[in-house]
Amino acid sequence: MGTEHWSAEAALGRRVLIVEDEPLIALALEETLVEQGFRVVASAQTVAVALRDIAEAQFDVALLDLRIGAESVEPVADRLAAMGVPFVFATGYGRSALPSAHAARPIVEKPFRTEALIAALLTASRRAAQDA
């Protein structure tokens, strides 16, 4: 069984929140995740919208761009961590750029490789399910 087939089955129906300020990247992420079996329930381009989406939407895992314009995504990460919701950082700056409170969280390096993106989201959501 190939990796893509396994990923699509494992991802089937998992709900995702995307926090990404670049519209074209957000759209590409959404298309990729949907193709792999995820359901994108919200896509936020600002920290304020992301915090609203966290309060209003139901999702299983989140993908957070580390920088949202001039803002840090740290308030969003803090809220998700407090709620026990798994998330993955997307960054082109490497692990050293992560906020210290979240330095151990999973990351996906930009530019994205589909396999790495799917694996990180599945691992984060599986780990959260085991901890629950």
C-alpha cells in the first residue's frame, strides 16, 4: 500500500483549521489537504480571525503559519495548547524561530512537501488522541 493511499485513509474526515496569511498558499494548502482526505473547516488570514475560528469552529488539528503578516501566531498557539488541540507550525525559518513555549511542537518546513505536511498533521492528531 502506497504512502498516499495510507495518508488519505488516515486523514479521512479529519477537520483542519488553516492559519495562513498568503491567500495563494492558503488555497494550495486547502486543495492539497482536501485531496488527501481532510476537511478544511476554516482558513484564517489574521490572528484575530483565527482566534474567532477557534471559538466557533470544530476541528481536530490546526496548521499555523509562524508569521501572519507582521504578527506572531503565538496567541493562536497558546489558545490551542490551553484547549489541548494539536497543531503544527509551518515555517521557512526552522525550529529555532518557534516561540519558546512551543519549541517542541511539530513543524513543516516551507516550501511544503505534501508527504511531510500530511505526516505532521496525522502525527500531531494521533499524539493528541493518545494523550486524551
